[in-house]
Amino acid sequence: MTIFGPGLGAPDPDSAVYVISVAAELTGLHPQTLRAYERLGLVTPGRTGGGGRRYSHHDLERLRVIADLTASGIGIEGVRRILDLEHRVAALQQRNDELRTELEATRAARGPTFGRRADQLPPNRLPALRDPATGQQMLVWRRSR
């Protein structure tokens, strides 16, 4: 059970609040292992003014993932590669969400003819899209099969 004090919620997941001994206890790793992972660049804890390490909740989650991967027989370089790929996947998912939102906003701004098939438009009336910034038009058409 975690107690954060009267009227206080959980700390921000990015707040570096855990000293190395607490981080080691919470992750089940030895403090020297945490220092080694830091030297290898697998985790980057925050620092106090005096140079003491402070780990965030996200750091603890990352350390648990590293521990699970190494316990299953994956070497440190394999762990590094897996973490890098997971980071790339997350970044691509975020970018995909941004593009999807942008597409929906563009469709809403372009009006009801945007995104309709040519056979759904009145005859001789293909949709022309106008860029409001430049005033240029683009004709949208699809070759029939």
C-alpha cells in the first residue's frame, strides 16, 4: 500500500522522487545493477543538486522491463534493441494518431464533397480542393477501371 499524504495524489510518473535504495527495493534489483544499467545508458535517473540519483515511476517501469528481459535470457544489447524498437513503435503510433486527427480536420474543413467518390458527385463536377493559404486548387479524380 502506498501512502502519499493527506490530500495528495500519486506523484507525476515523470517526477524523479525515488532514491536508489527505494528504486532497488521496488524493482527487486541490486543498487549496483541500477548503476550498471545507468552506465550502459539503459536508464537515466534524475539527479539532485548533490549528485544523488532519483528515479521516476517511468524509470522503475523501464527497470522492471529490463529485468524481465534479462531474466528470460536476452543479453544487454538485445534489451537495448528491444527498448529502442518499442520506443520507435510508440512514436509511430503517436504520429499515426496525429495524422488521423489532421485528416479528420481536413475532411471537415473541405466540406461534404471531400472524400466522396467521383461516381457520387453530380456529372461533370469533380471536387476541386483549394488551399486557403495559397489559393491554389487541386482537382481530385480517380481513374475508372
